[in-house]
Amino acid sequence: MPIKFKPSQTSYVKGQNKKITSHFYIKQTPKEELVKYINEGQKPKIKLKCRNELDRRGVKINWIPKEA
């Protein structure tokens, strides 16, 4: 099963009496959103998933220390 970026979301379509489930897999997530989560996210487990996905895609990460 693929790695998830966020939990799945179920939405109800009004008038058609349907439920649609949206899955958020990390392989479908844009590169900009992954980099943004690495910089601003709070959960280390998901940050690691993002770094691994960018490495799989061949994106190099240059770490720049924060200036105090």
C-alpha cells in the first residue's frame, strides 16, 4: 500500500446520494508542498517521509542554517 501524506477524506455529494473518498498519497503530492512541509511542519515522522520522497524523485536538498 502506498505511503499516505494526509489521512483519507470522505465527502458527501449532495443531490446524488454518493460518498466520494479522496486519498492523499505522498507520490501524488507536488514538490513545493513537500518542501513547504519540511520547513514548516511539526511531525518528524511525516518530515522524514517527505525527505525520502524527494530523494526518490532525485531532488537535492541544500540545508541552510537559520541566522539568529
